[in-house]
Amino acid sequence: MQANANIDFSTIDWHSVSEEKAKFIYNEAIEHHQGIIANNNRISDKALGMLSFTMPVMAALVGYFAISWGNVAPSLFLAAVSACVFLFGILFLLLLIIIPRGINEGAGSPSAYFTDDYYKRNMRELYVGNIVNIQSSIAIARKVMKKRGLYFKIAVILCAVFPAVSFLAFLFGLRC
């Protein structure tokens, strides 16, 4: 079930929500939010895996050309420059994925419950308050996940295309 991201929680008649229903909704919201966090972590883990591949390749290219500067054929130089451009783009996208972004875990800290008279409220009101907070956390975490997913898709496409583009640049350099 896909939740509406634009729910106006002030229009919900919370008095018609029993403690049992509120507890159910709260538990479902926590579970859904933890799933989004797990997906964010999976995307970051995959990005780290790709990063561990692209960094050594880029370092090897740069190292090779630093050592053989001046003795490199123009065709090889053109292929390497195109590969470095693609690898740098991939590296940039992967870094955007793994740079930490604040994601609320969805669970309240004890200090949040002991501010003002919040701890004196009944359980239904505590669940209702947490449901509203978790929904906003879910919306933020979902945006982060979508951005990370988009960056990862672009990085994978660039990773798949860069050998072909480098080879075409090499062939173009041979003709010149």
C-alpha cells in the first residue's frame, strides 16, 4: 500500500482512532520506515562496491600517464582522457551517494518524551504524535532514497558505457 505523501494530519479525526489502531499504524509506520532506511543502506553499499572498482582504475590510469608522459601515442592519450572523464563522473556520482545525509531513524529519544507534559499523555496520543513524526521522516528518507537511486543508475550506465566510448576515442585517435 502506497501512502499519500501529502496527508494533512490536522484534518484526521484522531479521536476515532483507538489505541489498538494507533499502535497498529505506528508499528506499520516504523516497519515501513526501517525498510526505506535499509534500501538507503543497500544503495550506499552498492555505491561503495562500485567506488572500490573505479578508484583503482582511475589511479592506475593517472599513474600510467604520469610515468609515461610524453611517450604516449595520441590515440591512447585520447582514449585515456575520455576514460578519465567518465570515471571522474562516476566517482562524483558515487560520492554523492555515500556522503552522509541525515536520516531520522523514526524512534523517539527519551528526551523527546519528557519535554513539557508529553509523558503525561495517554498511549493513544503518544502513538498519534509518533505517527505524524514518522510520516514526515518517511517522506524525507524516501526523497534521499530516490536521489541516491537516480545517481546510482546514472553511475551504472556511465560505467557500462565508458569502455565503449574509450575504445571509440582510441579508434578516432588512430585516424587522426
